[in-house]
Amino acid sequence: MSDVNSADAAFSAGTATAAAEPPTGGDGASGLPAAGEKPRSLRGDAWRDLRGNPIFLVSAALIAIMVVMAAFPGWFTTRPVGKADLSLSRQPPSSDGWFGYDLQGYDIYTRTIYGARASILVGVLSTLGTMAVGVVAGVTAGFAGGWVDAVVSRLTDVFFAIPILLGAILVLSSFPSDVETPELVIILKVVAALVILGWTGVTRIMRSSVIQVKQADFVQAARALGASPVRIIVKHVLPNSIQPVIVVSTINLGGFIGAEATLSFLGIGLQPPVVSWGIAINDASQYLRVSPHMLLFPSFFLSITVLAFIMLGDAVRDALDPKLR
Amino acid sequence: MGRYVVRRLLQMVLVVIGTTFLIFSMVYLLPGDPFAGKCGDRPCPEAYVKAQRAKFGLDDSLPVQYGRYLSNLLQGNFGESFSGVKVSELLANAYPVTMKLATLAILIEIAIGISAGVLAGIRRGGFFDNLVLVSTLVVISIPVFVIGLVAQLTLGVKFGIFPATAGDGTLYQLVMPAIVLAALSLAYVARLTRASIAENLRGDYVRTAIAKGLPRRRVIGIHTLRNSLIPVVTFIGADFGTLLGGAIVTEGIFNIPGVGGLTFRSIRLREGAIVVGVVTVLVLVFLLMNLLVDLLYAVLDPRIRYE
């Protein structure tokens, strides 16, 4: 192939340094160890870097708080999430209701705490979903090459060409939810929509990463020793090519939480009875001029969560990418 | 070069067919009856529904319907909506507005994003660098619709700097929506440019240029910037399609009569022909932009050749 392989090369360049990372890690010792000191792997090195990075510590702490909030909302508030008092409708923040009350008279503080669960669930599940599909498709295409690669790459092109928001609206319209639908099913529908449209990015990164690693000496050596393709992939290719995917997925997680909020804002993502930040923002948008507090608190929590995941991804990338040292 | 373009165009045909089929089958799956509520308070007479379904061929199987759509499309016929309006007409009304909005957004991205990225990249760790890093993080983490709503309320309603809505889609009205639409990508462009400039500044060719005694302005503006632009151009090229799609939110907030609103309404009304038409044009624009970007590489970096 004489051309600079079109969109794929373009994409790996586009996702900043993450995808262009040279294959290092597990098999090759990084740097010369000092006498008497145990040689550290790249991962050990990265972990040491991370522990001393204040950005990593702050974002990890924020994420930990959000996850605890999602798992045990009862620890943060004693009020029931379903309790509404219409006489309190759109009351501003006070010592009684710290974040004020929304249109239905729900306590916004309680709703915001409980809203973490849906957002985090959508973010985590969508990320795991895109990683699973993307890694399998990317490894298959990159390792097999030939017509398999061509088919997977064209399929990736097809899905990549559809804007994620537009595609997600279509998928969610095909499987509409109503008040009767169980909460988890509504959440899983949004996850499915985001995974169907979002797997292409991970696939492309994984594919180009695998192609790089495939040519490494240790893979050739394993092949010469007669290792089966499955063993080569699991033992040698995967551990050495998955780092860019981990970085991008961490950053994507924040993006998925934002996408869920956008879909809910359009009235097509999560829907009541699910409590989520996106729904709260949607409700608040019509009363922005008179009761801005209804918008402020849910969007603040949403932004902080997205921010935490993006910062975490940045920190992990800086630690893993030797070029930036 | 010529052979490369032809090969890319052939690949593109495959992708367009795949994408339209995908969208077509999703629309085919959409639940509900497209003729519900079309006849006022009463349900539509059975004879009418039957005649309409026959006219649009809705009872045929998916491959048959898709084949018919594709052969019409090849003759330049986008079909018509259930209310009898030509889809090409709807597209011709909506696309120019959205194109204007997206182009404006791209220009804002290029102007502000690249200059902020360059300024931050040449002094890594300086005050301006940190300012750019922090402010882009803030912009990335706030959802677009919150930025849009707040901008509309403050800049539009309270201070009256920009028109609060853009119902006519004139250039002046579109400025604020374009800024909102561009905000997220602007932040990415700035960060990408920064990282790329900072990396390339360590290049041997930059040291050579400085050693030759070239003025700093030339070293950074010509030598470094040109080499750093490839990832940025890639991002902007791919972003044009995203902007067209992401316009759904911005157009909704600012009441802009563009593609986003048209698509959203059409999905809700099960107007399959409109949805598929919009997406087909969108995908075509997206693919052509990507081809253009790939050809731009050779201009930016002469080492890249297409043979």
C-alpha cells in the first residue's frame, strides 16, 4: 500500500498522541534499571507517575465521590426521592432545601444526588460496551488483515459517517420507552444506542495499534516458536496494544455522560421515572429566566463528573506516553 | 493522485450505500403508523390509508423498498414526504441555513482555536498555556445545550448583544449559535494544536531553522505550524459532519430553520423519505470533506504522496 492509509491513518493522528504511541510495555523493559533495583515495567512506571500527579488524585477523588453517590444515595440525603410538594414549586435555595425546589416541588438536592446513578451507569456501561465491541473488532481487523480487515474497516466507515446524536435519536425512536418501562431497561436502551454509534472510534484506534504491535520482534518470535494465533493475541498483542484504547475510553466516558444528558435534553434519552441530570436540565430549561437555580445545580454536577473523567484520561495518557516526558 | 482519488471515490460509493441502507432499515423499524393523526380527529379512512401505503410501497419488504429508493436516488429523485412535498425541496430550504451555521462555526474554530493553541504551545507551562488548558477543560465539560441556553439568556435576552433567536437564518443572527456550536470543537482544536506545536518544536528541522538565523516568527509561523496542522486539519474535517449533526441541539435552542429541526421532526412523524434524504446528503458531505482533508495532507507535508 503506497498511500498513507487514508482515514485510518488520519484518525490515529487525530486522536492526538494516544494512538500514535509506540508499542512498549510488558515484554520490553523500559529504560535501564539501576544496579540492585528491580526493573519496572512501563505500567509500574506509569502508576508511580500517577500517584504523584495532583490532577490524577483530584479527579480520582471526585470520581470516587460520584460513584459512592450513585451506589448509596441514601448516605447523602435522608429525603425520599419521590417526594414532591407542589406548594414549594420553584422555590429558590434556602436553609431547608439547599439547592431549592423544582417545578413539581421536588427537592433539587435530593434529585441531584439520586441523578448520579443513571448518568454514571450510562457512562460506565457505554464505555465498557464500546470497548468490548471495539477491541474485538479492532483486533480481528488488525491481526487478520486482508479481506477481513477490508470488511471491518468499511463497516466502521459506514457507522462512523453517521453523527452519533442523529443515529442515537433514530435507534431510540425505534425502541421507544413509556412510563411502564422499567428504569433499567430505559437506561440500557440509551446505552445500546450509544454503543451502536460509538464503537467505531475504539475499533480504529485498536486496529492501528494492533497493526503496529503485530510487526514487533516479540510477536515474530512467538510465532516462530509455534504459538497459536489465539495465544499470540491474548499474551502478546493485547497487553501491548490496549493502552491507547484505555486512554481514549476514559475520556469517552465523560463524553457518553454528556451525550446521555443531550439525548435526555431532547426528550428522547432517559425519561421519567428515571431520575437523571439530563432530565432535570431539560425540565429547568423552560424556566431558566425565572428560576436559574433549577438549571445550575444539575448542570454543575454533570460538568464536574465529565470534567473528572476527562482529567483522569489526560493524566493516564501523560503517564503512559513516554514522548511527553 | 488521480488513481488514488478514483479509488477513494469507489470506496465512498460502498460507504454511502451501507449508510443509507442502515438508516433506511432503522426508519423501517420505527414503530407507529405514519398516517395516525393525518386526518384530523378521526382515524384516516381505510381506503385512504390503503391507497397511500400502496403509493409509497410501504407494504413491500425492506430490500424491495430500499432498492426502489436507491434507484430513484441515482436518478436524483429524493422522493416525497407523506404530505406530498418534494424532499429535495425541503433539503434545498434547510441545508443552506445549516451549512451557513456550520461553516461559520468552523471559521470560528480555526480562527480562535488555532491561534490559542499556537500561543499556548510555544510557551508550554506559561500563564497563557495554563489559561487555555483550564478554560478549554471548562468548555469541554459543560454540555453544549447548557452553554446555548445560558448564552441565549445572557447575551441574547439580558444584554441584547446578539439576537436571541435566529428564525430567519441570516448571517448576523447565526453568529451566537455558531459560537455555541463551535465551543466544544474549539476547545479540542486549541488543545490539539497546542500538543502538536509543543511536540514539533523539539524537531530537528526547527533547530536547523533557528540555527540558520531565521526570525522566530518564520520558524513558528511557517516551519512549525505547517507541520503541526495535520492532526488539526484531520479533526476539523471530521468535525464538519459532526457539526451538521450536532446542529440538532443548537438549532432547537435558537429556533433555526435548518436540517437539525427537520430531521428531529421527521423522525417523530415517521417521515422516512426525509430522514434518509437528510442523512444521505450529510454522509456525502462528510465523506467529501474527509477526502479533501486527505488530499490536503500532501499540501501540508510534501513527504506524503498519493500514487
